[in-house]
Amino acid sequence: MASWVLIDECLAPQRFIVINFKGKDPFNAYRVTQQILRETLQIGSSKYYELEFRWDITTDPREFFIRVSAEKPFAWRTKGVFEVMMHGYQPSDKNNPNGRLTLKISSKLVTEYKLNTAFQKTKFYKALLHMYNFLFLYRVRRKHLDACRKLTFEIERKFREVLGI
């Protein structure tokens, strides 16, 4: 199935917000991730995805790598995709102050036009889409980008609050 996808980084020119943490229980950031994303983005659990979860118990401190994603619909064809990556070291003793965590938050705005029918695959239809995007959707997408950026900074603030930074 063909589609035309427009992707904008919400934090441009940056790609990530990076939070470095050293202290007790860095794994706590993962424990509250779903709650933070669901409350901030006002989404249900079906829009929250755990993409990767790696946990190495062979060493002390225990290394972990976690990647989660959440989608927030903004408009009919537009959604915000928020991704949180965590790489850290959790000591066996939670009170040990030698835990470390690097947390990266990224977000992008994705607009997708499905091109299912023969008419939608024509150059005329694509020209209409270009004109629609240029004349009408541009201002709306700017508002969505601003909202996406604000939500990303709100997610960052909540993670800093949880980590005590």
C-alpha cells in the first residue's frame, strides 16, 4: 500500500533531550514512564509501546536498556510520536548511590496520506495534496509542532522531578 508521509522533528534543530543522572535507583525512571507518558499525552494504554527491554543480570551494577514509544493523535492524519530511551546501571542494592542513567527523549510529528485508489496515485492528486499542504495545512502543522514541543518539555520536566534533578 502506497502512502505519502511527512515527518517533522519537534525539537529541531536538536534531535534529543538528554538527561544524565547519578544516584539511587535509576530504574525508577522506567517504573513511572508509562504513567508519565499516559498522563502528559492524555492517551490510553493502546497508544503506549515498549519497543525494547534489555536487562543484564550477570554484572553488578546491572545494566539495562529500555526504549518506549507513545503516539498522540493531533488531527485526522497527523500524530505525534514520542520516544524515550534509557540506558543505565542499577546496583543490586537500591540504596547504593552509584546508579547511573542516561535518558533521551525525542518526538516527531507524522502526517500520512494513504494512496489506496488509482486516482490517489495520480500526479494530479499529489499536486492537490501539495497545494493543500502549502495553503491550508502549514499553519495547522506549525501549531501541532508547537504543541508537540511543549509536551516533550513537559515529559522532560516530569522525569527530572521523578529523578530529583
